[in-house]
Amino acid sequence: MSPFRLHNATILTPGRIAERAGLEIDGGRIARVLERGDAANGPSLDLDGGYLLPGFIDTQVNGGGGVLFNDTPTLDAIAAIGSAHAAFGTTGFLPTLISDDFDVIDRGMRATEQAIEAGVPGVLGIHVEGPFIDEKRKGIHDPAKFRRLDEEGIRLLTSLKRGRTLVTLAPEMCAEADIARLVAAGVVVAAGHTDADYAATRAAMDAGVSGFTHLFNAMSPMLHRSPGVVGAALESQDAVCGIIVDGHHVDPVVLRIALRSRPIGSFMLVSDAMPTVGSSTKQFRLGTREIRVVDGVCVGPDGTLAGSDLDMSAAVRNSVTMLGVGIEDAAVMAAAAPARFLGLSDTHGSIVPGARADLVWMDRDLVVRGVWIGGDQVGARRIAA
């Protein structure tokens, strides 16, 4: 890959915003940040004064482009989902399995290994959301699939040979020692779909839980005499909380309060996207239930929220317009925070020399104009010689 440069952009680097700056990219990595007036040769692209952000990392992608990962846990499905989301600035993602049988989980994990080996753009690993979750907080998940974590489950969850494994579980559905074993094997463990109380949640965090899946949704709430899972999550300054910023899953007022309670880098934007993202078809089947998009929200027949029709570029825009955060903080939640959560900060999530050239160009209206994954451009305007 020949070196090239991007110029005339507002670049969000860690700790500062570089105006009318540029990047030199070589071998799929960021070679250097170009200040105004720096000389650089080779092919280039003028970014029209727009924003150049680190590529978005989405840790919860159930589907996209008309494909649901549970239905077709294959390499081709992962590629189709990744392609659909790349158009919206997602340069790294975890294809996500909703609670299912072990054979489906195994197929999904093997497909993830194949996708990474084949170089499918953006695949960072897999997210196994359930089936080790609590029926009291089931959401749209099928309770017929639920089970306690056991030896067979631990063997399966620790079997991925390439990429990261993220597991969402309810602490009440396993022993603390089980969490510790998963973490010792390199699995990232998040609490979600759980009715645990504060004490049980804190014990699970001491055992290795380092995140919370879609904060506020499908978990015991924070009450004034019973802080619950939400209270434990907000009290922690380190655990990373996924948030769905679509104006429907959580009221923006609640999210604004939450953001004031902890460092911005302890929140990460997630889409919880369903097959409708990047597709003209706005309905699909989840098991035996028909899911439809109604007013921008995926709902089941009884009105239960069923994931989202949200993409990461919309999540970034919503963070700015609904939550009142600056673009720099929205970029932290979309890139740096999930990179840290997955243990990938050395190579992903920020614009620094040596990092992968996973980049998103957004105009001043925060509409995606260009995307690069490992220095390769995905659609939009091309580099000019």
C-alpha cells in the first residue's frame, strides 16, 4: 500500500483538537499528524474542513444489511454485517449472538475465527450475549434458551483462537469463581440482563466483570434504598458501560445525569443493531417473533424493545444533539472507550502515530463522508493522485 495523506481536516487526537491539519498514512497505519503548513508528498484527499475521527468500534452488533447473526452464524454473514456498518463509520465490531443453543454459539465462534483469518474488514472478535442471563430481565431474549454457566459453557466461551471474546452474563447465573476463570482465560465479561442486587454485582466486579451491557436496560434499577446493578455501575469509575443513544432505550435526561457521574471514557456507544441497519427492509424474524421498526425502534409483537435500528454515526450525532457532549467526547465514547474495554488501545481507538489507520471523516453536520479500515478506503470520495 503506497503512502497517502488526508488534509484540511479538524483532527481529534488524544488531548487536543488539531485544526486544518492532516495525516500521513503508510502501510495501513498512521505515520504522522501533519500540522498546518507541513509538507507531504504523494496522493492526497482534501477533507473540506470536516472532522477526522478515530474509527468507531461497536461491541454489540446483532445484524445489519438484512442479516441476523443468530440465523446465519457464518463468515459470509459476518462480512455482510461488517460491510453494512462500515458505511456508517464502524471500523471495528463484534458480531453478537443473542441467547441461543450451544451449537449456534460454537458455529458463530468458528465463523469469527475464519473471518479474522480471512481478513474480513473490521472483525475484532465475538460478543456472546446470553444464554447465561436472568429470565426476570430477559428483554427480547428467548427464556427457553437460558441456562446457568457450567463447565461445558466455560469450555465453549474460552475456545476462540483469534480475536476477543466478550460475554454478557447475569452474575446470579454463575459462580464468582466462574467469572474469574473466564477472565483468566482472556474473556472480557460484562454484566447484563440481570436482576442482581448491589452486593452481588460488586462481588462479580471483584471477580472480574469489567463492563455493563446497555446500561439501564434489562437490569435492576437504582432506587434510593436499593442501588442495584445500575448503582454499582455508576459508582465504579473504571468499568465500561455500554449506552444506546437513540432517544428510546434510555431517556436522554437519564443519560445526561449518568455522564456527569463518571469519566467520559467509562462509557461506550453501542448500536445493539439488528438486520434493519443498512437495509431497506424494516422487519425481520427473531426466532418465532416478527420484529418491526416503529418510529425508528425495533419492537416485538408486544412492544418489547428488540435491539435497535441505530448505527454508530447516528449514535455519535445523538450524543452531541441529545446529550450535549462535544464531538471530542462523543469520539471517545465511540472509539477510545471500546478499544480500552477490549484491551486494544495500543492499536485502535485513537489517532496517534503507529495506530491502525481506522478513520472516519464526518462533515460539520456529522454525516459520514469517508471511512478507512487499515488504510483502505470504504466507499465515498477517493484519494486523488
